[in-house]
Amino acid sequence: MQRHRFPLIRWIAILFVVIAITLITIQLVSYSRIRSNFPLGLKVGEIPVGGLNYEEAAERIYTVYRSPIELTYAGSRIQIRPAVLGFDPQVENMLAVADKQRVTEPFWSGFWNFLWNRNIEEVNIPLNANYNEAQIREYLEKEIAARYDTPATSPKPIPGSTEFAPGESGTELDLDRATLQVINALTSPTQRIVTLSLKQSRAPRPILADLEILLKQIIDVSGFDGIVELYMQDLESSRKIHFAYESTTGDLVPNIAFSAWSTIKIPVMVTAFRYLGDSPAQQYLDQMEGMIEQSENTSTDKLAMSVIDSNLSPLIVTETMQTLGLENTFWAGHFYNNAPLLQRYETPANTREDVYTDPDDYDQTTPADLGMLMEDIYQCAKFGGGALIAAFPDEITQDECDLMITYMARNQIAVLIQAGVPSGTTVAHKHGWAVESQDGLMHTVGDVALVYTPGGNYVLSIFVHHPVQTVFDPVNTLFSELSAAIYNYFNNQTVE
């Protein structure tokens, strides 16, 4: 009996061996097929490619990274193909690295892990793509921002007033942040929708041309039919307004010669500081105070004769102005009665034939000359530089320029330019007018000032002349309204 059972056991054993070999062979074939593809758990640029062959993996990667990204600008949706932005995924290079990963694991250890269905560690091949950040930024600027940005609008003058209607803020693309957002979307397989970063743009200061129009409208409405010349210089930029205007005839060529009257005391003050030295006597400072703060003619003559020259001080003041390039400003004789005319000056302004204000032979200027002189004083006081320091480096100091402004700021008269700005505004200025001897009437009024405001500092120089008579009250109102309009220009409260 035992001799008949033994062969059965052998056949059973052989059967099991055959089955085992068959199963192993089947698994080997399956594993070989899988090994010819990319291994499970492999990602390229965060895209799963496990179990795919080269062509299939390449197609999947291209499909994802060449698909459009979507940009949202304040609710507007814009789809952009990556190629338009110069984005090019380097699929061949990434798959070459992935293929090395495929053959890195030894065949039999991999087969053993396959048989036991062991978890395969995930591996990601980093994204490799070519793109140009500058090209992306340029596209956003020229195609997106140019089309969708909403520019801020500047304040506009309100007709019939000295005010400006507030401007409106705008919306603009934040190019720096938006460029990074787009790059992140291009390089992400899943986060391909971007809400672009925007920023609010403040309404700009009113347009300078609008301010000039408003100023001329104020002159027209005022009823003053004489000559008005105005010079305004923004002390924080090169922006300026300079015009001459007559309501009955319109624009005139600026740089008209006017009687300087007491505004000539600014050039006298500047010249006196050239000669005062480091420790001036108190009497000279008192005379300076009387000249600027009280506009005393006697103090002016005493200071000029004591400090500059006893006889020829007006000519030295004129030479100082000429050294500074102010060729239309001169002082030809002292203020005391019957003072001799030391020299008769011809200037580009007073030799014009197209306009005439009958300027005084003793002292003349133009609004631009005094405006530029005030700017020189400001630059000297604030920065220790400018034309005054350059022209007189060993004679005028920064502290002296600061003192000049202090004297002029104490000249509190509450009319003309000062009347147009809020109480407490620092206005360093010198005014001038006179009742003329030939007819006992006033014809020319001038005021020149440094105005310090929260919205910016500026020089303002205004002169008016009427051949018949300049009546102070309406002219004072005109000065005040012109001054107020300019103050409002610098300090307009715009919408955020």
C-alpha cells in the first residue's frame, strides 16, 4: 500500500512547485511591465506619473502646465496661456531625471517589495521651467494694468470760488505682488486662479494749469481792470506759475517793471547781512527789525548808511541783486525826502514798450525777481546752499538766512497774502505800497512771501498796478483770494 501512496505525494508536490513557478512568473511579468513605466508614487512637478510610460507622463505634464491660468481683476476674469507669458516647462529634462529614478532601485529588491505589496515612498521631481520675470511684469503692466486700472482724478476748481472740488482715488495693479502671484500660479499644478493684488492710488494734487485758470478767473470776477502779475514757485519741486494778466485784454508778457516801494527792503536786508559780520551790534538788529517788521523808512536808511555804505549803499544793494542774476531789481536812492537819485537804471523790464506801469525811478523790481530772491533765502536757511551761499560764501551764513525769515515772519499785517491763509500759517513776507506824490493816489501794490503749509511750502509774489487809482480794499480782497486759491491748491483734501 505505501508504495502506491508515495508517487501521489510527489505529484502533489510537483504540482505546487509548478503552481508557485507559474505564479512567480506571472508576477515577474507584471512587475516587468510596471518597471518599464514610471514607478508608483513618483511625481514630476507635483503631478503623479506613477504607472505611466514616457509619452503618457509627458502628455499629462504638458496638459497641466500649458493650461491657461485665470487672473481676476476686481471681478473681471482674464485667462492667459502660459506661453504668452514666456513660461515653458522643461518636460524632457524632468522626465530624464524621473527615468533615472525608475532604474535606481535593484530589480530583485523591487520585485520583492512588489510581491509583498509594500508601500512605495513617494518621490517628487521638482518642476523645471523657463520663464522671464521681467516679461511677466511687462505683460501685466501693458496688457492688464493699462486696460483695467482706474486712474485717480485730480481735484477741479469750483467756478466762482477759491476752492477745489475733491478728486477721487483710483485703483491700480500692485505690479510687484501681482508678478509673484502669477509666477506662483504658473508653477502650481492646482492653484491656477489668481486674485490679483490691487492698491488704491491717491488723488493727485490739482493740475497746475487748472490753478492758473482759477487764478485768472478770480481776477476777472474781482472787477480789477488793471495789470496783475503773479509768480508762484513750489519750493519742493520745479513747478511754478508765472503770468501777467489784464482782465480787459487777457494775457500779457510777464516780467513787467513795477515800483518796488517797501518790498525793496528785502534786497536791503540781504545786502546788510553781507556786512554785519558774526556779532552785529544790537542797534543794527533793531534797525533791521524796524525796517522789516514795521516797514520804517528811517530804519532802512540808517541801517544802509551804517552797515553798507554811508552814501552809496543803494548802489551796492543793486550790485548785490545783479550778482544774483536779478537784473530788473534796483535801489537808486535812499528813502528820506529829497534824497538824490544816485543812478538812473535801464533794465530789460523798464525798457519794454508793450506795457508801462510808470515805475518809480528810485526803486523797481519784478514779481519774479523778488520771488527768486525769496527762494534763495529759503534754500540758504533750510539747506545752507543755493545762490546766496554760492555768490557770497564768506559773507552770508545759513543762520543769517534763517534770521531773515524770522524777521519777515514777524511782519504781521493780516492783509494781502496773509489774509488768504488760515490763522496760524507762517507767512514770511514783505509788502509795499505808496501814495504817489504826483497825484496823491495809490497805483501799485506788491506783496512777496514765503508761505509754510502742511501740504507744501511755496513762494508767492504778486504785484498789481492801475493807471488811474488802485483802491486798497478791493485789491486787498483780490490778493486774499489769489492767496487762498494757491493755499487750497497745496492743501486740497483729496478722497482716499
